Amino acid sequence: VVVRPEGRPGTGQVKHRCYTLDRQDLSVEGEPFVVTRTTEELGEPADHRALLVNGELVVVYQSLVFGRTDEGVPREGPAEDRARSQSIVLARFSTDGKEILRRAIVANATDFRSDNFPDFCIHWTGGRLLVATGSRRRTIRIREVDLEANVLATHEVEASANGVSEDLGNSFLRTGKDLFLVSHTGPGGSRGITLTRLGDDLALGPTTVLGGSGGQPVFPTGACWDEGAGLGYVAYITAEEPGRLDLSQYPYGPRLLAIDRERRVVADVEVAGSGFSHVHPTVVQVGDRLLVAWSRPGRREGARNGPAPPQVSIREFRRVGK
């Protein structure tokens, strides 16, 4: 599921599409189908996460109603600075693209100190969907959600130097019976990634600080566990000079971290050179292969002017062993 805008900006514009890839050679099969459009009620779809659950495609996405005109709101930086409200929406599809359901989990939140939805993460476990979102007061909300978008329970987690380290840009990692929240340590923290165990009631357990090569590791937005190899994989980004707003001059690049059952780092490899923006890598296991996908700048062909939509690259890795 990728960002692929089509049509005139405003109500009805397509924002995301879904591609089906052949498992062997990753060639595109058939035509991509529309996943999201801009709506008058919920605004413009933005960040998204997707899973296959019970033979269906489940997509959760952020949607923003823009229109803030406050003086001093910068043109660069988080889109939420220019939004009046944010929503988090669940949509379900058959694998051939038929829409089954679309409903807001939270609609038109206006208090961003309590609810801030960029770079959220999701995980399917025990017949429910966990949706972890941030806030602007370093608090994470983990909502238990059913496939009808009903919120069954809400848990609050405080980000701190000794536990879950950041409220945005995280991912869940299931290692057998244990569930972890993977986070980066933030501009003021150590140069690593934190792994915090969550209890059955989603209470915080112990935290392990992992390594990370190059510049400061941030946004571990993809994670998976390979039971056959006994290894977990975390896709994250890094930059030599993180925190700079001019991402064309200080771009981020994707990396892949491998950890064993004792949560020790066994590999930390570059997936690609510096990309652009935050490139939001994700990782999935297919047999004995790992597929890491990330975004890169689009390129216009011919004489067409103006920015091109971001493109998606996929790199294949083979299992590194037990």
C-alpha cells in the first residue's frame, strides 16, 4: 500500500493505492486499486500502515483537515502544525480490492496534546488490532480495536528516558509469546533503539537499548520476527545530522537491524544510501527472504515540471542463519 496521489487536490482526490506483487519475482500483478480518497468530513489521508488479517487487507491511516492560518505556523515540518483536526481510520478490503468497511477509529480529534496520529504503528494479536498513537505531551495511547473499528480498550503509556523513549515513529515486535514496542531514543537520548516489553495488560516491562550504526537511529517503523532463524528484524532510518529541517541537504537513509532471542544485535546493515525525508522503511518475511521497502524521491520523465510523487523501492535479503 503506497502513497500515489491522482486527480485534482481536494475532495475525491485519490491518495493511496494497493499493489499486488508476485511472491517470487515481485512483479506487479493486475491493476492497483484505490485505498483512500480525500473526504470533506475527515480531510486528506496521510500516514498509513497495513496488515493481512483473516484473508483481508486491513489498512489504518491518518487523515487531516487542514486550514490553520495561525501566524508563525511554518511551511516546513509536521503537517499537523497546519491541521484543524486529525482522524485515525480503519479500512478493510478483499485481496482483489473490494471495499468491505471504512470507519473512523477516532474522528476529528482537535486536542493534539492528547491525540497526535503521525507515524503510528499497528499489530494484530489475540483477535484484536493494537493501534499505538502519540500525543504532544509524550504520552502514547494504545487502543485495542476490533475489525469494525470499535475501540475495546485504551491504554496510556508514558514515554521516558528509562522506558519507551518516543511517542511517534515506533513499531510492534512479537517474538513468540513476548510483545515489544520498538522506539528510537530521540534527539536528547543515547544513539540507539529501545525495545520495551509489554505485558498481557500492555503494562510496561523492562527496556533494552539496542545499537544503531552511523548517525542517530530514528523511526524504527518496521519490525518482524523470523522464528526459523530465531532472529528479529527492525527497519529504521538514520542521518549523519538528524533533526535538520532541510531534508534535501540532510537526508535520511534506511537500515536493517537483526537481533537474537536475547535481544543482542547480530547485524546492522545499510539497506540503501541516503534517501529523502523520513523514507519510512518497513520489513516483511516471505519464506527465507526478508523484503525491506522504503520511499525515495520520484522522478518526472520528459518535459513535465513540478514535483513527482514519492516512489517505493524494495530490497531483498536472505536469512542470515541462526
